[in-house]
Amino acid sequence: MGNNIIVICGPTGIGKTGFAIALAKKFNGEIVGADSMQIYKYMDIGTAKPNAEERTMAAHHMVDIIDPDEEFDASRFAGMADKAIERIVKKGKIPIVVGGTGLYIKALIHGLFRQGRAADKEIIKKLEIELNSRGSFYLHKKLEDIDHDSAERIHPNDSFRIIRAIEVFQSTGRTITSFQKNHGFASDRYETLQLGLYMDRAKLYKRIEKRVDDMMDQGLIDEVRNLIAMGYSCKLKSMQSLGYRHICDFLNRGISLEETVRLLKRDTRRYAKRQFTWFRKDEKILWVKPDERDKADKYIREFFMVKRNLQTFLDKP
């Protein structure tokens, strides 16, 4: 019973939360977040975290679980998500994993390519000294010379991931991209129905731009100011993410508000494109539009009728 889950994935801004809540209500499910930013406390606006009303409509797990300065990775996510799924199943409900962080979803379903390997602290320390003396753009160029694919995925300001990728190469002689590509991820840890959300790209980009405008209206600048006042540095991994690094640059580097918003919209569109590229590689994903809930219902019923009687769940209070 515990080995069957539904996954709702897709790019940022496409409407995964509302789609998943509707399914959770219909099929007696609870939601397990698979978002590398919604895990952080105090970071609500910039992460488009489910609000209080949405969380009353369907129970959410893996949201607001750590502080912004805590270390967190796909391995830790998979372990905590496993426990959340176990709790949901014990209640006789369906676990619905929802998010756009492809590596987290892959780690949960298939396991990790380098699970358990500790980073070389001496190499990390030397790279951090380089970061402080020469800046993240210098390290990003170094990464580009080592691993072009990783450099394309990682933003030049994301010093945490840049350092981690360089450390992998310097300590193993292989790029982090090669580890990811060479690992087969062959053994499934769960029986999974994966539904991917898609829509016309121009329409998605309009939604993304509106979301950015809404975030600014809701107080994203004040949210970042409050985080800094609480002692959370703009150099933290969490603060180098979409939205937060842009507002940090606005506050600390004198970039105009107009340019900040423009860059945030541009970078969010690019991120959505990268998410699509990641998920499109998975041939097991069944693609539906956000308004095709009847189609999703059909897929879910067929999946559970094969695995077990869906009525087992629907009869639960």
C-alpha cells in the first residue's frame, strides 16, 4: 500500500498547487511538497508557498521545515519525504508529491547517484577563500571550464552550488554532470503515476510575469529585508535563489527597481524552460494541461485500479 504515489510536476508558475489540491480533495490525498525553496521558513512570498487557506483545503508536508541557513539536499529531502509518505499512507490516504524540483523528485522515486558521499571540507574551504577574494563570477568561469553543462544550469551568483560542483570535480576527477548522467536511476523506490503540467509557452510566460508583479505587490522586498534583519546573509544558498538574490542585488548593489523586476522575470522564464527540459527527458510522465482535470482523474483511476481498488481510499473519512 505504501509503495504507490502520485507525482504532479512541471515548471514554476503553471498552477501545480491548485491542480494538486483539487486532486487531493477528490481522491482523499495529502500533499508532499517537492520544492527546494518552500522547505524554508520565513520565505513565503518569493517561493509562492501555499497560503493558509490552501493548506486547510489539503494537508501539506515538507513545507516550512528548516531555517534558511540550514543545509539541505536531495538526500535529506528523500529521507524526510519517505517518512511523510509513510504517515499519509498509515492514515489511509493517497500521497501526492507536488513540485518543480526535478532532482528531489528523481531522488525520491529512484534514489541518488552519490548518496552518502561527504564533501571534502579542505577543498570547500579553499574555494570559499577564492569566492571571498575574487567573487562568484570568477568561480563560475572556473566551473564553465570544468563542466559546461553544470555552468549552464547554475546561476553565476549561486556560489553554494558552484563551489559544490567544483569540489566534486577536484575531489573525484569527474564532473557532477557525469555522475548524474552515468547513474541509471534504474530501481524504482515507489510505484508512481507521474503527471506533468504544460501549456503554451507564451501563456506560461505571461503567468510568470504576473506572478512576479504580484510578489512585488505582496511585499517581496520587505520579506528580504526582514530575512537580512534576522541575520540571514545574502550569501546563503537559500538567499541565492530566484527572487531573493535579485532583491539582495537591489538592496546591496544599487540596481534599480525596474531593472530588478526585469531580471527576475527574465530569469524565472529561463528557469521554467530548464524545468521543462528536465521533465521532458522522463518518458514515464503523462502530460496534461492545468485545466484537464478530468483527464488527470482518468489516469489516477486507471493507475489505482491496476494497483488496488481505489474505493479503499475514497471510502475513508
